[in-house]
Amino acid sequence: MSLSKRIFAAFIAFILVPLFVLGSVSYLVSQRVTEEKYAEQTELTLKAIGRNINNMIKEANYFSDFWVTMEDSVEVVEQSIDDPGGEPASGESSRSSDSYYQLLEKEKLRQRVLLTYPGINSVTLYRNDNEQVTVNFSSKDTPVAREDLENHPIYQEVLRKNGAPVWVGPNEDTTLTGENNLFTQIRVLLDIETLKSKGVLVTRFQMNELSKIFSFYNSQGKIDRRFLIVAGNGNIVFDSEKSPEGRRISDYADTEESLDMDSLATQSKTLTFDERKSLVSVQDLQLQRLGVGDWKLVMVTSWQYLSGDMAIVLRWTVVITSISLALALAFNLIFVRRMVTLIVRVVRAMRQVERGDLSTRVPVVGNDETTTLSKGFNRLVTRVSELLDDVKQEQSRKRKAEMMLLQAQIKPHFLFNALESINILAVQNEGRKVSKMVQRLANIFRISIQQKEEITIEQELEHLMSYLEIQKYRFEELFEYSIEVPQELMGSTILKLTLQPLVENSIQHGFEGIDYLGKIEIRAALEGRHVAFYIEDNGIGIPEEQLARFAARGLTTLQEMYAESPETGERRGLGIGNVADRLRIHYGGRYGLMLCSAPGCGTTIKCLIPLEAGRDANETESAADRR
């Protein structure tokens, strides 16, 4: 993975992800804390409302207890509707034939009752003698039929309680609550003196107090809340928002499964209620001892209200975090990416320098530490290039000096051998031979003193033949030679004094101590873009240890090849070592000598040079270095 990708991955892993996790956790924790804190307040509110509802039901029960013990009860109405003839009228017929006196008595009764408890709507007495008396105090209310009442399961519960009230809420059972769907109280009417049942009394209440209670708690702080009273069967007994009659709590939310409706403790949960996210709290009213069924008080608070302040904080947090992330990303793209790009450029430039391209430079941009790094790298490469140029020049000068030294060494060596041969001929009074040898020696020195390092192969062969002729005068019966070089190679160039030392090595060392006629063959051939010379002799060969040294190192060192003889102090082996070094220096490491020999089997020397003419030693070595 590249450095830029690593930095970007680290930026995501160590900055973006932690910020996202921190924001998410903060939001969830804040939501949880808000829900818990508000749930505590909700519990207090629900308990207060529950006490108010308890007092409201208790007050209605007190009124009912008080009223049925008074003389101005439903039975007073019954007595007032009897005519002077003593013929009592039935419930419905008496109401249709009320006299002015009867109406006056009813109105007095209403006034007394309404002054005592204004929430009563109607009262119906189902006497044990099958008579029925109904009094409406506000609006017309149709009582439940006796047959329906007696067949209803709640009737047996009323008889078992024998005077204790039993309540039925709106929508809990519309058969009992009537067409106005009112709170209904059912109880046995007892005779005060004998405590015997006189019938069943059904009282319906308007309960306007509920709306006032819920309005009071809903108006505090303009809280968006909704209150419901839910019966044990799931029907909504009361809704502060006046929902349609007959609705169930499950129509708004799956509250019965989401909340434990049978729990006596207050509980709260975040649910989707009426298609809005809300905090739903449930409180058991515990009104069973007052004759009320399993009613629950449900308070629904909009989550939008609860999270109002938190949403503002969260919104600002998101905005600030987003701006911070954008700035961090911009910093990463502008500054970090710039630094990474510079590092990548420097690395690429270093690789190019490793491949030998010293012209590579890093662009200098800006005016900071990266600029200093770029300039430092460029100065370093420039200095390295200058040092390499100095080293090359020094090596070139060293090679030229070494070349001149080697060429200077060969001249006195050969001159010494030639003069020794002429001296022998002079002693033998061979004047003609001395003349020819001097002529051949002059020819050799005419070529040797030329300033050019390279001469044509034709001139080199002429120099070689002059040397061989001189040696023939000296060692007349020792050897014979042959030269075979194609005519097309005569115009090619060769480093001067290359072949003569190799032939001299065969004469001086290869034929030393032989008792047969030595033979030397010089031939040349074109091998691709190279010229190969082969010098073969049938001499005594080269010892294995010396040949092994030559094969292991490519060619022996000057110190080894030029070792002095312990007897005479004369340098031995000057020819082959000299030629090998000169060829390597002048043409490069690809060219030089290759030996093939064995003791008693003669020696073959291969000399390989390039075919191109006029090559300079510096150019050759530079080309070899580039390869």
C-alpha cells in the first residue's frame, strides 16, 4: 500500500470513525438520559393525575351514598307522581302525564341534586316490583332496558356487592353507558332501616372534571402531551384529544405488546404512537376499591418536544463536527498530500539516481522545510555527479599514464632482446645478416615511436614480421611461422604492439628446452562485430597452476605477471600481462585475451578486439560502464 493511501486510511480510522462513533454514542446517551429524566417527571405527573381521578370517583361515590340515604331520592319522585285517586303511574306513563305539581317537585329535586353534585346527568331506579323510575337532570338520556341490564354479566357483580358501586366507563360497554356514552355507576339501592334491597340504581355522570384535570397538566410549559384512560379490555375510556368513540389503544400503537399493561408500576417507553415518535407512559389508576375496573392512565408526550433542545445541540454539534471534518480533510488533501507527494517524488528521483541518471532533479516548490529537502536532495545529486566526473577524469588520467608506462616498458625490453641478437651475429661476422636485422629493427622502432595508439592490422603484421625475421636470425633452427589474415581485415585498426608480445611469449617460453622444430601459426577471423586473432604454438604449454590463476581472475595482475627473476632481476612474462592490461584499458572489460593450454600440448591464445576503428579508450570504458 502506498504512503498516501496509508495516511488516508489512518485519517479515516483514527479521525473520521472515532468522531462518528463519538457523535452516535453521544446522541444515544443523550436520548437515553432525556428519556430517563423525563420518565421520572412523568411518574410524578401520572401519580398526581391518578390522585385527582381517584378523588373524582370517590366524590361521585360519596354523592351517591349521600343521595340514596336522603328523603329527596328517586322514590320522592315516584311518590310525587301518584295522583289523588291513589292510582300510581308506571315509569313511562307517569312521565307523560305529569301534573304541574309533579313537575315542580322534579325541578326542586334537580336543583337540590345539582347544587350537591353538578356532574350528574340522569338517575334510573329499577325497583324489585318491576317498576322503573328515571330522572334526567341535564339532557335527555335513554335508560338501559331492564332485560338488557339483568342479562348483562355486570348485574350479578352488582348484586354480589349489595350496595357497593360498580363503574362502567365510556366506550367500555356502550350497552350500559347509553347513547351519550357517559360514565355509569350501578349499585343496589338498600332500605336505610332494614338494609334490604329496594332495586338497582343506575346513575350516569358527565365527568367534566376530567377535561379540566388534563387541561391543567397539559398547559404547563406548553407541553405537547396527550392523556388517555384505557380500560382493561383495551378500549379508550377517555381521550384528552376527543378521539372518535369506540377506538382501542391498539389502533394507535401496539402498546399492549410494547408496554406491560398489567404492571402496577409506572413504566415508559419510546414508541411510534399515532404515527409519531413519542414517549408513552402507563400508570395503573388502582380504582378497583372504588368499584372501577382495571383502568390505566396513559400519557403520550411527543418526542419532538422532548428532544427539542437536544436536537438544537445535536444540530450544532453535527454542523461543527462537519466543518471540523471538512477542514481536516482539506488539511489532509492540501498539506499532508503535498508532503506525501514530495516524499514520493524524492523516492522516484532516488531510484532514477540508483539507475545512474544523475540529471534527475526534484522540483522546488514553496518556501518551507519541504523546499529545504528538495534543494538538499538536488545539491546532493549535483555533488555526487561532480564527484563521479572527478573520479572518471582521475581514472582516465590514471589509465593514460598506465598505458604510457606499459608502452614505455615494452620498448627497452624488446630493444634489449634485439640488440642481444645483433651482437651475436656481429660476433659471428654475419655482416649481411646484421644489416638486415638493423633494417628490421629500424622498421620496428618506426612503428613503435608513432604517437597513435592504434594502427592498421596491416602495419601491425608488418611490425610482427620484422620481429619474427629478427628472431629467425637469432634462432634459425628453433621454429618456423605462418600468417593467415583475410585481406578485408587489413584496413581495420588494432592497438599497436599487440601481436608481437604474444609471439615473443611463444618463442621465449613455449619453445624453451624443446628438441623438435617449433611452429607458430598466426591467423585472424571476423566474428560478428569483432576481430579474433589466434596465436598457436606447439611448445611446452603453460603449467596448470598458472593457467588456473589466469582462468580464475580473467587475467593475472601486473605484479604477478611482471615478477622479477630472483637470479637476474629481469621482469618475466612481460608480454602477455602487458597486452592483456592494455587491451582491457583501451577497449574495455569485454575484450582481451583467452588462454587455452596444457603441459606438453602447446598453447593457443585468442585475442579479441572490436571491429570499429578509431575508438578512444575513454569512450570504450564509459560505454562499458553504461552497460
